[in-house]
Amino acid sequence: MAGSRSVVLAALFANGAIAVLKFVGWLITGSPSMLSETYHSVSDTGNQVFLLIGIRYSGREADRRHPFGYGKAQFFYAFLVAVLLFGIAGWESAKHGYQAIVDPHPVSTNTATLLGFEFPGVWVNYVVLIGAILFEAYALYKAYQEMSRQMETHGWTTLREAFRKTSDVTTLTALTEDTIAMAGAGIALFAVYLSRVTGNPLYDAVGSLLIGLMLMGFALALAWENKRLLMGESLPKEDERPLRELIRNSDGVVHVDQFSTVYFGPEKALLAADVSFDSAMDTESIDDRISAIEQAVMDRAPQVKRVYIEPEL
């Protein structure tokens, strides 16, 4: 939890600062790509606030109405972030880019003055976008550190595998946002440069459209990953298999009749199993074996926080 919070705070700091700088750049130059990037950073800043709310809310203690706690709040808020990323940043950027392609405006030749020195306004865009890439690189590094820690803990070998299996949607969302933020700033920088050099505004407009389409695509991917956890996804098969075998090979166990797992929060899973025990065992012995099995399961898989073994007669 602490790792996820630090990742989100780093992204919040970076995106908040970048949003202001990009907006200033757009005011000076009127660049469509800069406006798209402003939408993007404003959306990302708001998204980090939602993720922090999710982290805080999910930390509440379990109560009568939520006996397994509030861990799924992070899944909900991360899903909300995906919707906002699609609807605000992605759609608005793509729409603005399309409008700029249909009705292109001349490349801005505005100048800016700082400390008595006059210089082309487009330089503001260059400085802002390069600064954005550096800020996002810092936020991405923090998110990658946390994801790498999880990959090492679970034995995942690739980011693709981690993306598919992780239940820490907050870190996943931050990592994805920071990646596309760097890519978006790079596209905007290249598009602004091409329009400035060639005098053709089409490059800037196309850059804006590409940024919007990229944001919408990643938003859909994030929404899909969050949907699986909101709907109650189980542990991966390769994680379930050794736990099932552990129960099956425990002393006194004859057969595992039913076996199921489900995430009820980030890095928090529940395991339930119906188990047939040796008919010669008495009730007290079965109770002792159940307690031992439950502890063994949690020792083997730290993400399993609750275990329910139901004896079959």
C-alpha cells in the first residue's frame, strides 16, 4: 500500500506541474498538440487524486456491511480513471486534432519575452515538452520500481505478464499513465517541431489526433484489466495449482472436492475449499488439521489473506 501511494504522489506532482506549463505553452503558441497535451495532463492530475481516494478508502477496516474490507475500492477508482482517461483526455484530444486537420490554422509565429529577451514562442513548447518528458520519466521510474518489486515477489518475468496478473491496479494504472504521458509528450514535441520547420500546420494537427487515439486505446485496455478484478477474478492457474496440491497432500486429506479463489482487494485473495478427510479422524483432529492447512496456505502464498476449509463428511 505504501509503495502504491508513493507512486501516485510522484505522478500527481509531475502531472500537476506539467499541466500548468503546457497550458502556458498553448496560450502562447495555439498549438493543437499542446492543447491535447494540456487535456492529457489535467486528466492525469485528476486521475491521481481519484487513485489516492481509492487507496485511502480501501484502507478502512472491515465492518458488518463490508466483512472483507474495502479493498475493492481501488478497483473501482482505477476503473473510473480509465473511463475519465478515455472520455476527457482521449476523446477531447482526438476531437480537437480532427478539427485542426479539417480546418487548419497557420503555424503560430508569436514571440515571448523573458527578462527583456524576445524569442520565438514555439521555444516555450520545446522547453515545456522536454520538461514534461523529464518529469514523467521520474514518475515512470517510481512506478516501475514498485512493479519490479511485485514481479520479483511473484516470479513474473515480463511486464506483459505482470499487467495481466497483478491485482495492484493503482500501480498498474500509474505505470500505464506515465508511459503514455511520455509517449504523448514525445509525439507532441515531434509534431510541433515538424510544423515549425515546414510551416505546415497539418503535422501538429495529426500529432494531436494520434495522442487522442493513443489515450483512448490505453484507456480501454486499463478498463478491461480493472473489469476482471471488479467482477471477482481468481488467482492465476499457476498460482492456484501448488495451493491445491498443498491441501491435497496434507496429512489426513483424502480428496479436495471444491477449490476456488478470488481477489477482494489489491494483493488480497480469499481461498475456499471443500475437503474430504480420512473417515477415521475425529472432529478435534479434523479441526486441528484445518487450522494447520490454513496457516500453511497463507505461509505459501502471502497474498492469500483468508482461507476457509470446509470438511466434507
